[in-house]
Amino acid sequence: MERAPWLLFWGLVVFLFSPICEGKVHYHKWKINYQSWAPDCMQVQVISINGKYPGPTVRAQVGDTIVVELENQMPTENVVVHWHGIRQIGTPWNDGTPSMSQCAINSGETYIYRFVVEKVIPMFDKYGGLVVRRLDWSALIAGTYFYHGHYGLQRSAGLYGSLIVDPAGKEPFSYDGELSIILNDWWHKSAYEQAIGLSSNPFVWVGEPHSLLIEGRGKFNCTTVSTDSSNTCNATHSQCLPHVLIVKPGKTYRLRIASVASLSALNFLIQGHKMTVVEADGHYLEPVEVDNLDVYSGESYSVLITANQDPANNYWAALNVRGRLPKTPTGLAILNYLPNPSAELPTSPPPASPLWNDFAYSKALAKKLVALKGHEEVPPRQSHRQLVFLNTQNKINGFLKWAINNISLVLPPTPYLAAMKYKIRNAYDTTPPPDVYAPRNYNITVPPPNPNATEGNGVYVLRMNSVVDVILQNANTLTPNNSEIHPWHLHGHDFWILGYGDGVFDPAKDPKKYNLVNPPLRNTAALFPYGWTALRFKADNPGVWAFHCHLEAHLFMGMGVMFAEGIERVGRIPRSSMGCGLTRNKFMRHP
């Protein structure tokens, strides 16, 4: 009888990891390198996968294993790939974040990412005992995802692609076919040039994007390029022909949409067609019909469209900038009704998006997106800890930075995960960062009276299985009368969006307005100008996880924090994930 608890324990272990054995293994071999390409007709260098841009689509079913053998053939820089929205339960070292979860992959090295598209969530009781929680809905994390480079500004250099997770069971909507697109903004200057400008004093900004891309294709006005320019622009290049979405009249299609934009909030619409939003970030929504859809960097959606217009015509799919004064032409694709030729352009002009600064419209649209009843877990009624993060633009020794509670994140050479797991001394600042900003009477409507901030790399250590509220508070930048949209992305978790509000968050009044009935579960949420966004999540995934603004430049300039939970429950970290910083001397670097 004394051995029964141990038998139960090992039974739970087998039960927990049985989905790994049941699912298929999807193996991919990638060679990462620069490639000459013309995404918007201007010939530039992009980061390609196996010589192609955008990267290949990765597809698996819930419970399957994805294996990517990645060889870094770039001669001058390191690389990592982040699997955006995949929680990496049990494999936090494969989240694809340098200095956070792993060492960057050096030039000439090969690294193997291996992770399960999970369908069970391991939980631990307050005594540290293993508890297995099998989901009541088999398709919980089925949906639309993507992957992208997470080293420097490599996402803006073209390192990205689609990641689609199919359900193990039936979905709550039906369609006749499927289409998929990734949205992006694009510059002709290299990621190197952009990074140097962001790191310079005085600050040198690359400016607004030259083009907007739909599935890696856009159109730059080649007539504006001087004849003596070293850049080649060919308006008829096959690589910049409009992306074509092929449909049959009368059929309904699931269109998967994701944004990897580096700077721009985007608005997507299809000429003459309504869209019904049914999924966001891998979670089902109550169907809502829209004329257009705001898509912030890091977000993904599924919408249903029906080809119910005049079948004699093709139609524009259009992409416009939101939240910033538009200086970038509309991005265009073609909705091609068969049997019309795909090269047949629509005869009418592209449809217009809402005004770029109509934030009331954007907030109203965001509030319409709620969880589908019976398919999503409702949030706990209360949280154990509240963090209030003031987002500000600052300066440090004259250099322009972004900061959270007056601390600008500077990543350490040694990855947090290994440093905390193996208790490596002096790897990062062990002083806890502040839970709230001070003073609480900070005036968010004007530039900061004292613009100076400090650098830091501390970690918010969360109690395992605790419920955490994060209040994102926006403010004025260093420029008068200016506050920007910040899309915030959380690694390793999904969160409930409890609410949005204008002005300064009131901890006494505003929680009474929270949606605790059907808030959407997401991994990315927008913080609107001069307002706040309230999030709630469970700290139920052992590891160290980034929480940051998904705009490339903003994270690069310090707009992020680190969360850690259950480090003692993290398994043995592969040596191939280490070998840099202070782990260099502690562990040999080999697969």
C-alpha cells in the first residue's frame, strides 16, 4: 500500500506526456540566409528560408510535435526564431528569444527546435505535486499563428512565416476553402541601418514605411527612384505582383490573417465584402460581422468571407495604416473570382479604411471581440497580484529609449532561463522591479517633466499558479500632444483582456467595469493612446517569459519586462540552448 502514491505519480506522468506519443512529428530543415528579393519592386536583401520569402508555412494538428532543424548560414549575424503564440509548455528553452530563453544561434551553427503543439496543461498544486488537467475542449489552441525572427530587427528584414494549428475535433463554424495572408510594413533600408539609427545620439529614425505588404508583396512607385540610384526598382518584377486570393463564386472561405508589422497598426478590408471574425490568437470568438478589421502587430485572426458579389469582376483587398499619419501607400491584393484571370485588375478604386486617428472606432471594434460561449475558460474572479506598467518614452545619457515604470530593459549576455535554473551568480539584476509606477499622480497628457530613465534587467518573479493582473497605462511621448498605440505580447501564456479605458486607470473604480463573463483570450493586446488596458493571466507555465511591445523598434529600445515562474520545475535545459555569457564556462555548447 505504501507504493500506491508512487504508482499514481508515474501514472500521471505517463498520462501527461501521452499526447506527445500520439501525435505526428513534422520535420523541417531550414537554411537561413540573406537573399536578393524585390518585395515591393525595389531590389533589397531579405532574410530567406531555403531561398524563399516569406518563409514556408508550418502546419500541424493539436498534439503533434514540430521539429525544425535550423542552420544559420548568415555569415555576419546570429539568429533565433520565436513561435508566436505557442506556449512551449515543458520546452521553455525553445521559445526562441535570445538572452531570455536561449543563446542566439551563431553563424555557421545548427540548432534544433522541438516542441509539442500541446493539448494538455500541466498544473502543480501548492505543495509542488504534479496535477494533470486535460482540456474539455480539444481545439483550445487550434488556430492561426506565425513565427518570426526575434534577434535584433530580423523580423523587419523578412524572417517570418505562417504557423497553422488544426483542431483535433470539429470547429464551431464551417467553410468551403481556406486562404492565408501575413501583413507587414516594409523599408528599403536594411535592418542594420535601422538599428544603428535607433542606437545613435542624436537619434536617426528610418521614417514611415515605404510600402505595405500582403503575403510579402507590395508596390513601390519606381518612378520616384532616381536614375543614378544604386537601388534597382522594376515595377514589373514577378516578386512584387499583387498577391492573389482565389475564390469560387458562392463559396465561403476562412481567411487567416496575421500581422508581423514592425511599426504600423494596420486596417484590412475587402472591397464589397463583409468579414465575420471567428477566431483570434488561437481562440474562438462570438462571430461578429465587420466591414474592416484593425490588425495590430502580433495579432492573428480568422475571418469568414463569402464570394457573393458580381462574379464577372475581381475585387481589391486593401491594407492601410492606422494610428499614425499615413505616409505609406495602400497595400493591395486581388480577390480573384474564378474563372476570371488573376491578372485582371479591379476597375474601381480600392476601398477606404476609417480615418487613421479615429481611435473611438478602433476601441469600439476591439470591445466587440468576445469569447465564444462554451469554448473558452472564464477568468478567475480575483487576482493575487496587480502590476501597473506605465509606458513612457525617455532618454538615457541623451539616447532615446522606451521604459516601463521608468526602467528601460537591457538584456543580459546570459539567458535568464539558464541563469535562474542553475543559480548562476551576477547574471542579471536580482533587485525586483517596481510593481507600480511612482508617483501615481503622473500626468499622462504631457511629456514627462523629467525625461531621464534608468536601464535595468530585473525579473518579476511570480508565484506558481497565481493569478496576475497587468494594467498597461499609456502616456504622452517626448513630443507634445502625441501618444502611440502599443501592441503588447506575452510569451508562454494567453491572457484575458478584461477591459479598455481612457485616461488614468483608477484602481478603485475601473475594476468594477471588467468583463468577467466572456473576455477574449489572447496573446497580444492593443494599448490605445492616453488610455489603459487591463489583462489577467495564470502564471501556470514554468519558465522565464518576455512581455513586451511587439513593435520592433520599441522592444529594441527597452519597452519590455521579464516574468518568471516555477523555475524549480523546469526540466534539464539542453546544452545547445546555452554556451553564451556566463553559461559559456559552465556548459559546453553542443546539441
